Amino acid sequence: MTEAIKIRAQIQGEITDIRILMQHPMETGQRRDENGKSLPTHFIQVFTVKHNGQIIVDGQLNTSISRNPLFAFKSKGIRPGDKLAVHWTDNTGAQRQDEITLT
């Protein structure tokens, strides 16, 4: 199993700052190992962010995103007690989902 997705949300009035750190190696397939063999492509293909079950971000990634990508954005209408969930699927079929309840 992969490491947990780190989800941080800071409510400031009507606006909530959300930061999401997804632990993933994100290999482009262009690097080589110490023997000169190409490392296989391995990257997050799709991810979603849900607020109380409703999708607020539906994203597609590719090999140009760095290892352990960090995404930050703002959203309106999020309150203490609400739930934020993040789910990703990579090109090998591996998946991870984590959820927090805002305080």
C-alpha cells in the first residue's frame, strides 16, 4: 500500500485553502538505472477531490509532474465538520483514497 495522501485545509471565512500532497514516485520512463536500463513509466493518471461526496476537482496527470506532487487551491462553501476526500489511480492500476473531516 502506498503512503497516505496528506490533506490540509484551512478555513478562512468563506474561503478554504486546501493543500494535497500525494506520495508517488512519478517516473517518466526516460531515466535509467545504474545499469543503463530504462526505468518503467509510473505516474498518477487521474485524481479527484470530493467535498461531502461531490466532486470539486477532477484532474488528469501525466509524466511531466514531479515526484510526490503537491496541489494547492481555494474553494468556497466548506465548513467545519465537512469531509474532503482525495482519490488517485496510477498507470499500473494502483489506487489510493484518503479522507479528512474538517475541524
